[in-house]
Amino acid sequence: MFEWYRRQRFYDPRRAMAIRAWMDGDLRLALRLLQWAEPDHKPRLASDRERPDDSGLSFQAA
């Protein structure tokens, strides 16, 4: 977690608050703050990880 924080190019107080919330055990608040800080980044759900990655495959009807 801290390595990821150090790699960031600029200081964002939302990330700092997310780390504080995570260390205090409030994971829901930490996730919400991180999503607010990086709205384009969407965390992968467990259901997404179970499905095989079929990107690059094409299907053709027989």
C-alpha cells in the first residue's frame, strides 16, 4: 500500500485520508475515497476474476 502511495506523482489529500481510514479499519470509507480520487480506475470484482479473459478471441457461427 505504501509503495503504491509513494509512486503517485502528486499529493492528493483524498489518498492520504483513504490510507488513514484503511489503517483505522474503515475499509468502506477507504474504498470510497480511492474511487473518488481515481474515478477512471474500477476495482475488479470477484466475479470478474473467475471468468476467463476472452479478450482477443472472436467467435464465428458454424
